[in-house]
Amino acid sequence: PGPILHKDAAGEITYVLEGKVACFVPILPPDDAKIGQEVEFEVNVDWLMCKGSCHLGRFAQKATAKVASGLPVRNSDRLIAAMRSSLPLRDMGVPGVGVSLIGNGKEGDLTFHSLDAREFEFFAYPDSPMVVVERNSESKGAERSVRNFHLKAVAGKQVKEIEVHGVLRVKTKERVFYYEVSYKGSMTWAPVEASAGQDSTPEL
């Protein structure tokens, strides 16, 4: 599922996944692997599960698979298909939402706005060159909603211009949508009802 934002008693912010969680990880065999050859994988997973108190979990297992040519066939299992349908939407604009990205390689502001009462939350990826250091209170009304996220470059990363990658959560009156977004360079896009094509939307 898409993440939600959790703030603990000490004020620390964590991105949380609720309910049943699936992680899809693409795996490539070694360059010298031959088609039909069996390759062994070792899967190591660590997680933190919380309800009242938190518990650290760990899982390790070995598995084998044959090297195939071309793209893999997606599993037709209904459960996996349902989980895939919950992934953030990619390769499209965000209908009804405008975005402004202003600043430089050290810090800047990412602002989302719409012409109706929507709620916004943004989650930067761990490998994003810039991350959210401050979230302003949301301005929401029947005719317009705006929320700003102040960004700063990750310590030790050299960023030439403002750039951020992550997941945008948009809540409307009916439901919640998640979009995977990637923004680079100062820009401003007005809210539109639908994506107007590759040349008029941010790089996604």
C-alpha cells in the first residue's frame, strides 16, 4: 500500500505501511549466467512491526530460479495482481494537481495545489538527492488547496540543481491516490484535469 506519515511522541517522523505489505524487487542474474542455468538467491529481510509497541522481525531463505531470456512473465495470481494495482501510479501526470518547484541544489520548496479541496502529503525516497525537512500546515478550502514542502540536499550529496524523487499522496472527497513522481529543475505547472502530453508534464 502507499505510505502514511507517523509522528511519535518525540516528534520523530516515519513513513509507515499499514495492513498487508508486498515489496516487489526486480532481480537480474550475473552477466555470465547462461539461459537455463539455475541461479541461487539468498533473501534477507528485516522489518519493524508496531501496534502499541514495536517488534523487530527478520527473515532469511534461499531460493533457486532458472535464467530466462527476454522479459519475465508476470504471475497471474489474483493476490499478486491486486497488490500490483495498489502500487503508486507512474508515467502520467497528476490530474487536477499543479506543482511548483523553486530553489537550487542546496534547498528549495516543492508546492502542490489544486482548484478544489484536496489534501497532499509527500514522501521522498531514501535515495532522493533532496529530502523534506519541513512541512507547512495545509491551506484547504472548497475552491483551493495548497501545501508546501521545504527541501534540503542530503548531507554529503553534491546536487547541481533542485531535484527530488518520491511518492505523492493525494486525498480527494472520494478516495486516496498515490503517484510516483520525479522532479528536477525549477518549474511551475498549473492544475489541469488530465495529462496534456509528455512535453507539458514533469518528468515522471
